[in-house]
Amino acid sequence: MQNLSWQRIEVFLQNSDFNKFLIAISGGVDSSVLLHLCHTLKTHNKKIQFRAVHINHQLQQNATIWDKHCEDECKKHDISFISQKITINTNTKKSPEEQARIQRYQAIKNIVKKDEQVLCAHHLNDQVETFFLRLLRGSGSVGLSGIKPRINIFNMSLARPFLNISQQQINDYATTHQIKYIVDDSNADIKFTRNYLRLKVMPSLDNINTAYLNNINKAINIIAENNNFIDETLLQKYKNIDFCSDKINSEVLNLAPNFEKKWVIRYWLSKKICFYPNQKHTEEIITQLINSNNDNKIEIKLDDNHSLKTYDNVIYLVQKDDDDVACKKEIVWVFKEGDLKINQNLTLTLEQLKQQNFDFSKTKNVKISYRQEGQKMQLNYNGSYKKLKKIFQEYKIPPWMRDGIPLLYLKNELVAIYGVVCRWDYRIQKI
């Protein structure tokens, strides 16, 4: 095992593309030691900058005390501190722990800056515990490849400098440096599987082989290497698929082996929304969406906010729009003021209108409205007016997306469908 020191943290951080970091702290021993090491590093290397964030889940009776403890420790270490409260949704099939994890990352995403990397204090024992948890759940090779030292998740960069450091090393460091930290009593409750593994199973393994942590970690790394090889090989084969897109053409997969179909779906969803479907879920997606007859009424729910649908040989990742009401309000878009943010999921851009060849010389602003009964638009000179439904069908717009597509009006005349097409006389004609 590697020694735990500020120099080791410095080497780890210098291997990233960042010099600004946001430390995720809970107040527990792991993140408290990470905070102390970063503070020490900061005194030796002035080029590296740190902030810290504490996410208050409001699940524990002492949550406010923990919040204050984190603030005081950051103040003592002269590190800028941010606290954010979140409310866990209990009306879901997911466990409170899983909900907390997802909402914690989403909260951090809204705080971290583009030039910052998030630092988490996951360590070697966490890695091995996670391996056993996933093994018990019947995870495949992706799940068994463990926690990654560096990963892009929820559109932010996250790093874990302690992954090769054991819990004992962290505890020893805390004792040596007299670090104050919070003890979460719920970690002693063995009704939770992770706690049972930590308190009952892993001590027994230590009695059998004191090197079990490192040996299991070696196995995890081997599985990860094999997965990386598979990813690199299949990414080359499916290089025409845009895994950053909200849709995938299912025709590309029609003749693919079942293993590759599963890989494409899992890889896509993991990159887009950090969602890893299990075997049963993946089989359902393949059977109903890839091998189906394009029934656009089929919807496969992934989580509380995402589902998959299919239309015209395309699989769509559909996100629940919490701002649906706000999205449907009429609003004026003044072009000189730049892009127009409708809600957190939708921003209308001038660049998109340029790509549609919209003629900005015709007007300085438009009214944004949405689909109603009987709307029509003339696409070509001397052409007849077409109903919106017909236009949407011609441009292969899925039925569930049509009501949410912004329509551009000028003097009560429909002049453009955002992201689709412009009326002929509001479209720059190519010579």
C-alpha cells in the first residue's frame, strides 16, 4: 500500500488536467483527512486551489451539527466552504441511500465550476465493499470493475485520490494529526448490507489472509482492464454512433450479436445519465425497442426521471420535464439579447436558427408559443400550407416530443419550428 501524505495527493492531482478542486466533505474521518491533506498541500503548492462542499441530506437528527462542523473545519483550514441542503424523495422504489447518492451528485454538479474537479474520499475498503455488494447482486463485469479513480459523471469531472489507501491508514493519519471528525452511528447498523460486510465479513477475510484487500483490488483492476479492451474494440466498431446524443439508430444494431447490443445500450446509458441497467433490464430494452416493430407506445422506465421510447427505428432517451408548465408559456425572444433560456433543460440558441437558415433580416424578435389545434405552415414558394402534424411526420419527430417544440411567431403567423424548419419566406435561400 502507498503511504498517505500530502506529497502523494500532490502527485495524484498533478496527473489531472485541473489545478482547482472542489472537495466533497461529509464530516466523517475519510473526507476530514482528505481536507487536512489538501490544506497541507495548499501551504506547499500555491498553484493548486481548493474549495469544499458539504451536502446536507437532512436524514440524520444531527445533520445541522455536521454541517456546522464542516464549516468550522474549512474555516480553520482557510478553505472556502459551501453547504447545500437536499430533500430525499421517499416515494420511489430506490433506497434512500441510492436516492441520496444521485441527488448528492446532482447538487454538486450545480456547484462545481467548469475549471474544477471534484475530489471524493472513497478508499480501498470502499472499493472492496462495493465489489462484494455488486457480486451479491449478480453484477456483470462492468459492475465488478469497481470504483474508478477518475470519472466523468453528471457532466462533471470526479477524482478519488484514496482508492489505493486503506481505512486503517486513514484512521492512523487522523490519530497522528489529531483530526476532529463526525462519527455516524448508522454505520454500526448491520441491517444494511454494506455495514454487515464491513463489520462481519471483511474482518473474517482478514483472519484468513491479511493481504485480501490488495489481492481483491488486483482482481478488480484486471476486470477493469478487460472491460477497457472491450470498450476500445467496440467503440471502434460502432464509431458512427454518437454516445453523447439523446438518441440511437436501432437499425445499426439489428444484425449485431446480442452481446454487442447489450454493450451499446449499457455504454450509452452509462455515459449519458450514469445509469447501468441490469441483465433483466437490458434484455427488456433489446426485446421491446431493438427487436420490436417500432411501436411508439412502448416506454421502458429507467429511473424516476428517464425512460426509453422508440420511433421510426430510433431509440430516444426521454427526460421528465419538471418545468413543463413554465415551458409552455408564451414569451418574446429578442434576438439582440442573445440565446433564450426557457428552463433548466431547454435553451433556444441563435446558432440553431442559423443552422436552419433563418433570415434574421426579416425581424428583430419573435413570439415563442407551442402546438395547438389546426396550426399550418407554408414550407415552399407556391406550395400549399401543411398541418404541423404532417410536417412533424415528414421530419420524423416523435409524437411525444411535438407538443414541447417551440414555435416562432411573427404577427400571429407561424414562421419557424425551432430545431426543425423555417417558413419558405423566412429562410435564407441558397443560390
